[in-house]
Amino acid sequence: MDQIFKALNDPTRRAILDTLREQDGQSLSDLEAKLTLTRFGVMKHLRVLESADLIGTRKVGRFKYHYLNALPMQALMDRWVAPFLQPQARALSELKTKLEREGKTGKPDFMMQIFIRCTLDALWRALTQADEMARYHFAGNVVQGNAAVGAATAFIQPNGDAMLRQVTTELDPKSRIAMTFEPLFMGPAAPPSHMVYLIDEQGETCKLTIQHYDMAPGQDGFAEGWARLAVSLKTYLETGNALKAAM
């Protein structure tokens, strides 16, 4: 928490975050062109923001792209501000971004990373078994179809309507899942996109990276949905109680 306060206590670093909020996934050259700083100065501020988990990076070829990770700030708000403003404020946890996506040369439109204190087996079940997904998904209590290559998984809202359909395209046991992402809640004309789960076991915790590709204009709101899902998943695996927040 101290690192977050330190990182935010600088107008240049706040300007970098604002720039990434307006356009995520920028290279060092992109940021340097928008700031009145030397290349070294920009790099110095980026290192502070990375240390505070406020940005994540992904390297594609010779270029390193930077992504805003707003969840630590949301956690700070929930910890220090929300109790005074909204007693029932939902809990959010640390998220950050990184990890190479196998078989994909382009950069994702959105990335998020979360650390969960759980076993690899427990996380894998939660991401692949329909009955497990139903326990923590924030928008409903019914999920149909386990994750298996070529199989569809449907997420059903409380009113009985399907809000999301995913088809598993690749599955590497306990390490990687690639799926289509069909946002049925946006209507039949909404274009599908693609998402990937990457899992890395680290001692008593598992690092889960979420990558979203091919997002259409106007779909940047998916980021909030991923945040809700990630926090509910973490809470479920660590405490047994999911955060079923209303949409």
C-alpha cells in the first residue's frame, strides 16, 4: 500500500497513468512522445509504477507495451475511502499484468493479473468446471458446459437469458485455456473476440493472467467485468464465499 501512495505522489506518474487510461498498451516511445521528459526519465517513472503494480507490461518482439492496472487503486479506495462513503462497498484485490501468450504474436487489447492463495488443482477446477464457475460468477448462478476443446460454455443470468457464450479453442492442462468470447448481453450483432487464461503456480499461490484479444470499439467496458470476475474468483477460492455483485 505504501508503494501505491509513493507512486501516486508524483504528477508525472499520474500523467502516465492518465495517458494509459486514454490508450492502453503503449510502448516507451509512445509515452515519451506524449511527455516532456527524456527517455531515461520516462523509464525511471515506469519502474516505480511497475513496482507498485499500477502498470503491467508485455514484450512483443523488440517492443515492450505498458498496460494500466487500476485494481490496486480500487483496492486502496475500498480500504481507505469506501468504508466512509459506502459501507457495503465490494472488495477488490490486487491485479496486475504480464506473461507471454503462446501462439499469439500480437499484443492483447486488455490484460489483468491476480495472485490467489490456492492450489493449482483448485484453480483449474474453478476455471474449467461449470458447477464451480457457477459458484463464483458475479452475474448469475447457472453455467452450462465444462471447458473442453470444441465445447461451448454458457453463462446464464438470473432471468434465464444467456449473457455470455465461450467456446474453448485450446487447452493445455493446468497451464493455459484459450476461448472465444461472445458477449450475448450486447445483442446478436456484437462481434466475438478471444480471451486466454494463463496459470503459473508459485508456491502457496497461483498467478492467473487474463488476456483479451480482438476487442471491438466500445467494448472497453469488458475490463470492469473481468475485474468483478477476478475478485469474486479470488474470494471464492480463498474463503469459500464469492462476491456476487450486481451488474
